[in-house]
Amino acid sequence: MDAIDTDSATGSGRDPGAPRATPHLLVVGATGALLPAVRTLTARGDTVTAMARTAADLRDLERSTHGAARPLARDFEAPGLREALARAAHGSPFTGALLYCPRASPATVRTLAGAVPPGRPVVLALTSEHAAPDGEAGHEESVEAESIEGDAASWSPALLPAGARPTPGCRLLVLGWRPRPEGSRWHTAGEISEAALRVLDAGPPPRDAVLGRVRPWRTRPSA
């Protein structure tokens, strides 16, 4: 497992000298937490199928990226998702995906991740609830987690149930929080996007990561 320090993450793991076709990324959560990632991807020349629920926000994103972000406005749970993804990838298969869809059902997440051909990187961002203690007395005080400073940790995404990974090889990014003397805070969209890109761009073998801290649980922001 990797700990992500957003102060040093670059968001690029590519070989700049390697010839390649234009990547085509699926980004779910494209107008929220992963909006900065969409802007970074399109700025470096990638094509993005940007998926979110609000069509107006997606049209604005399409205009601001000069068409490099292709809008796909959908309710995740509406029928026809698999077909819509197939149409979006027709003639230009997805070369990777960034997924942030905490309210989607497990079946929907599997459909989204499965739209990317096997062997291509898929990053699924999970909220901190997935790292919640099991409720045993004293559990949260006995577990440390890797922090943005790189502390050793005994909690990792490997402790998640098998069903948390929607497809084999999917890379999990658990979103923790950033500790501060005045009180912990959640990460910004920029920090989340930077971490997600770093995990996406990392070479094989695929590795999971935690952004920030997930222990002690009592330091988790309340809002």
C-alpha cells in the first residue's frame, strides 16, 4: 500500500518519450471531486468521457476543455448504463478510468469498472467510511494508519472485504483526512484528483493507496 502525500504528488507516471495513441479516460464524478483531474488529463492531451448527473455542468466542462471532455450525463442507477458506456467507447476504447461514485450500488460500480478493457488501470476512490473500525472496544486506539507524512500503519486497503474491489486489478484509493493542529479537515478536490492521477499513472504492478490518515478514528472530521 502507498501513502499519498499531495504536497509531492506529480500526477504523472508516463514515459514522455514513449510514442502512444491519445488516451481515452472514463472519469466518473467529473464535475465534483475529480473535476481538477479532468482538467489535468485534457491539458496533457488526453480525451476524457466525463460522467456526472448534471448536464449543464458537463456542457460547461466540454466548452472549457475545447471538446476534450466529452459529456455523459446520466443517473448511475438508470437503465442502459452498460450500453451508454459502450457507445462512449465505440471506436476509441477506454484506456483507463477514475471512479468516484460513493452513492452508486456495487453492481453499478462493477459496470463502470468493467467498461475498461482488462489490463488497463482503473482507480476507484472510496470514502473513509470504508476504513471505519469494527466497533470493538479500544480498536481505534490500537490501530495506526499511514499518513500523508508516511507514518507506518497497520490499516491498509488489504483489510477491506473482497467485494470492495469491483474488478480484478482495480486500484483502490481510500480517502482519509488531513490532520492539523487546529482540527482535521477533508481533502480538497484538487488533492483528491492529484492523488487519483498518481495512482492511475503508477506503473505495474497495480497498488492501492490511502490519501491522508484514517486513524485514530476519533480525529475524523465531523462534517
